[in-house]
Amino acid sequence: MLVLLVTAASASAGAASPPEGIWRARGYAWLLAVGPDRYTTYSFTRVACVKMDSAPAERWPQAYDRIERAGDVLRLHREGEETRYTFDRLAALPERCSAGRTDDPVANFEAFFRLFQEAYASFDLRGVDWNARYRALRPRVSAGTSASELFALLTEMVAPLNDGHVGLSGGGRTYLGGGPREVGAIAAREGLLATGGSSSDYFRGFIARFVETRVAPSVGIAPLKHDADRIVYWGKVAPRIGYVNFLQMAPPDHAREAVSGSQVVAATRLRMDEILADLGDTDALVFDLRFNTGGWENMALTVAGYFTDVPRLAFSIEPMLEDGSFAPRQDVMIRPQTGAPYLKPVYLLTSGTTISSGESLVMAMKANPQVLQIGERTAGVLAWNGGRLPNGWDVGLTSERYFAADGHSYEGSGIPPDVFIPLDVPGGLLTGTRLGVDAAISIQKSQSNQQ
């Protein structure tokens, strides 16, 4: 997943020096300008080129690695990520990249339309005719359209996509598509969660308290352990059955710009080593992702690597190109992370809140033969990248198609469970949460009795 941010991080060993030049990504509406002293990313389409981020050249190794250059073609990874990005060299920075900021509502409407036209990969999956949306809404934009009116119009334009990775923020306003997440909606309905909190830290804080004070006592998780940031919980839910619950696949919000992908992988390995040291002697694991709000794909792949003894295809990615076609699929693998992987039954619990890199973890885990998915379909919101409008508003959209190891794309539809157990039940969130755990324990006991 492409995140167009230049962040402070520790340098990765062996990273190449910045390849000076102007580089246009194949897909993603992204331009990378590398000079002797700085490098800069731009949101780039046929009608607009808007500066995103810039950093001094010495930070290059902190942001990118596995760099290969063959003539006028550049390939690289964001540091710690698995997605490989391909760039073609341009002779010079396009003139429109020097245009500067404009608040002109017509220009920003046209830039928004073109950004999605060139870089949004899921119109067919979402059943939306983008040109028809343009024809319907363009007459309502004029030089006199206010900023608030334009924001409302742009969000109206993308609302039919119902895509949780489509977003717009700027001028003190924020829009996120897809409606409320299932767990958040249930909790708000029950008066457990205020509707005003929007950050992942806020939601994770609520879920952490919910797991500690209600779930653990109800299902009998003892002793319940967690990391310092309360991102992962684990313990035994029965004498021979372990329980693991990852609330997200990333550091806390406040720490994300202070750590690198390689640091996240290293920390994840330490945590997984600790978890399997505690639970390795169990006969099965209940692996709960029903509250997982996503994060970083490298963390998800690292976790999945603790459940295989051979490399396996986790999923494949197809970036959409400017003309609407797709580049060849890139296979993303899970690789063994330990000499003593957990190969016994794993019951993977999912819900409509399981989203983004949480879904990447679901696909990666399901590539392992001992994993059974229980619960509900996931959110079906997988790929994400960012863009920016000439007025400075930031845009979130989906520029890739993901395919699971079974060859199916679950964007929009969600990854279906092997055994359906609802989370939203008349007894409330705690009852629904317990139903999934009880189902996993029941299946494991039934299988044990048959052996």
C-alpha cells in the first residue's frame, strides 16, 4: 500500500543513494523528483501536479530500499514494505508542477475528477459510472462555489463508491467513505462509545478497555497479557487453547512517524516470539481480528510468517495504470519467521470491522492450511494511496486490486468466513464477541474428540 509521506525513521542497511532525476510512477498518480539535496513527492495527473512532501537527501535511505535502476526505469520499495513500485524517467519536471496553490473551485473539481479517473481501481467492483457522476455534478460548480459547497459536492460525488479508503480532508473538514464500521456502530448504539472519536487510537483505546474489562472475564482468558501500547492481547481461553487479539497492524497514531518499517518488523518479531513462548504448548489458537482496524502490511506479513514452515503466496497486487489497464500482478509472499512455527489449528475470527491491512493478514493467514476463518465477511477495503488537490486538500483512494491466494478479489465484497457467526446479535457486543470464541472452542473440542 502506498502512503505518500516522508517520515523520520532509522536508516536501513544497504539502501542506495538517491537516484537523481524526475520519476513518474506506473500507476498511483505519483511523481518523485530527486535532486542533489532534496527529494519531493507530487500528486500527478494530466491536469494537475501538486507537491505532497519533501525531505533532505540524507533521509532517502530512511524512506526507500531495495532500489534497482536500469537506464530510465527505477524500481523500489518503501522502506519495510513489500509492494514494489516502478517509475519511468521524465526529461524534466512538468510545467504544471510549478503552478502553485489555487482555490479555484472549478480547477479543484476537475483535478478531483481526473485523480480518480486515472488512479481509482474499483469503479467496476463498486458499480459506479464515474463519467456519469461527472456529468451530473459538474454543472453545479462555478467560480462562485464556496469551499464548504465544494467539499460537500466532492463527497457527494464519491459517496456511491461506499469505499472506506476513499477520503477527503482539508479546511477543517474530514470525510471518510463506507459509513461507520460495524463494531463502532454497535458500540455507539449501546452507549459504549461516543460517536465523536475518529482516530484509530481513540477506537483502539475503547476496544482495549472492552477486552480487558469485559471480554477477558466473560470468556475466561487468563492470564491476560498485552504489549505496552495495548495493540495485542494474548492468554489462554481454555486449558489447551490459546487466544490472540491484534487490535491493529501498526504502532499507535502518535508514534507512526517516529519509527521505520524495519523497526516495526523487528518489534513484531519480538512480540510474536513472546506470544508463542507462552502459547506454543496449546493444541489450538483462537486468533481474533474482529476489532482490527488495519495499519502496516509488513507487520501483517510478519505475523503470518509465524504460522508457516515454507514460503506461501499471501496475495497478489495489480496497480492500475493511467489508461485504466492494469500492470502485471506482483506476488506477495509470507515467509517463515521462526524455526518453530505454530502449525496446529488456528481459528481466525473476523467481522465487518476487519479492514485494510487487517484483511491483508486474513488473506496471508488463510494461505496456511491449518487456518479456519470464523465470523463474518471482512470490510472489503484493501488498497489505499493518497493524492492532493491544488487547494491543498488531501484525498484517499484505491489504486490497486488485491487478489487472494485463491485468485479472487475481495475488494468491495469482503473475505467470506468458512463458518458464519454473527457479531451483531440481540444480546449486544459482548454476547456477539463471545459467540465467535465459543464457536472456535466448540469446533476444536469436536475435532479433538474425533481423533
